[in-house]
Amino acid sequence: MGKRSIRTAVVLSITVYINVFISGNLGTLMGIALFHSGMLSMERIWLVPLIPFITSIVLGTLLSLTIGKKSVKLVERTNNAIQQVAKGNFDVVLNENTPILEFREIAKNFNAMTRELAGTEILRNDFVENVSHEFKTPLTAIEGYATLLQQKNLTEEKRIEYTQNILLSTQRLSSLTGNILLLSRLENQEIAVKKECYCLDEQLREIILLLEPSWSSKQLALDIDLADCSCTANRELMAHVWQNIIGNAIKFTPQSSTVNVRLYSEVNNTVISVADSGPGMSEEVTARIYEKFYQGDPSRSVSGNGLGLPLAKRIIDLHGGTITVQSCPGQGTTFTVVLPLAE
């Protein structure tokens, strides 16, 4: 039996005890008073023990009606709220200020549940809306190349080319789906992010090694300076941030150029800086990079879906940090992430 259940049992026991104590004493005093006043004769002295019993029944009934009426109303409100949720109304809210502990906990959990259900509904609607728009291009490409593959006189070289294009389009669809779901969940649901203390410099090295095929194929030089540093964060979510920011730096850095990655600590903060030597961005593009599905360079749209940076920013915001960008056309781009020091 939990602590709260024991507390409730004690309160109920005390209530019953008080009822018995008050009604018993009151009934006894009434019997004695009636006997001494002459209203109760010796022939009816046997009624004296019944008076406390009758008083207890009357008093207990009144207390039960008074207390039970409030409890019944709370149950009715909860039942009506559940019926509204069953009909799809996730805006219903129960009052959490009730004096009864158990009903207060029920109301609190119920409201948390409706917020999560509302977030899930927004997630679903957002997903359907975005999918219908963003999936059109890769699906059209897959359909087109699949149609071309049905040609009987197709050369082996063309067959390989069309097959690779289909694979690239399916990979883009997979990435798009995962990013939409994750971003919508982080934006619309209120479940707390689970955090742990881990070695941040080690995670950054792992991400850089994971991206090795990308930077080695372009013969890029990586200037890495990672101080020993820990952070308190969600390891899996933060991996999305580093993979996106470092991946973008590699993607937009010209052949045989340099990408800089820095990690250091300052007063109460951990700072991660990623700089590329790519084409840079204008002020107009920089101001919109965190908008969902926005891509500043349409010619590069085939290699991205415009969700990486909005997702990175949302994750950083959930961790109480900041992400900023400095960029000028022709002078490269630098992303700086500032996180609170590990507790």
C-alpha cells in the first residue's frame, strides 16, 4: 500500500472515529437529560442506549451526504471529461485545485494526458500536411525512373543510373519522414527530455568518424580542437544536432578546403563551434534558416529537406542552450552552439 493510500485510510478512520465519538457522547447526554427532565420514565429507560445509536445514524448520514456529494460531483466531472476525450475533444481540462488528494492527482494526470493527446493530434495533422507537399518530388522521380526501367531496349549503364536515382529518392523519403516525425514530436509534445551526463568531446569525435566518407571523398582538411568536456543532455537528440551541423559544413565546403570544429568551456557554458569555408549565406537566407522546409539554395535541394536546422534548434532550445550563425557570401559560415555546463 502506497503512502498516499495509507494517508487516505487514516483520514477515513479518523472521520469514522469522530462520528462515533460525537454521536455516542451526544446521544448519551441527550438520554441523561431526557431522563432527568422527566420526559423519559423508568419504564422506558431501555431507550437510553438506543439514543446514541439513532444519533450516530442521523449524524453519519448527514456527514456522508455532505462529503459524498462533493465526491460524486468530482466523479461526474471526470466521467464527462473522459467522454469528451473519447469524442476527440482534447481541450477539456479538469480543475486541479480540489482538496481531495487522489482527485487532485487524477486531474493532474488527466490534464497531462490530454496535452499529450492534443500534441499527438497536431503531430499527425502536421505530418500529413507536410508529407503531402514534400513527398511529391521524390515520389514523382521514383515513378519516372521506374517507368524508364521497364523499357526493353535499356542499356546496362542506364539501368544502373536509374536504379541509383531511385535509391537516392527513397533515401530522401526515409530521411524526410524521420525528420518530420521527430521535429513534430519535439514541437508539439510536452514529455520532458531525458538527460544524462556524458563525454561531449567523445560524441563529437564519433560523429566526425561517422561522416568520414563524406569529408574524405572531398579531400577536406579537418581542423579539430576538442577540449575534455562533459554535458548533461539527451545523447541521442544531441547526435542529431552535431550530425546536421558538421554534415552541412562538409557538404557546403569546396573540394580540398578546411572545416573547423572547436569545443571549449567558458563561464557556466560549453561552446561548440563549427566553421566551413563554403559559399556563405546572405542576411535574408540567414534570417530564415530555422524555418521548416526552407532551403536558401534551390540548386542544392536534392541533397536536403530543409528540416535539419529547425530540428537542431528545437533540440538545443529544449536543453536550455542557444544556437547562432555568422555568415557572409563568399566567406563561409560558422555555427556556434552554447550549452549549460554539466551539473
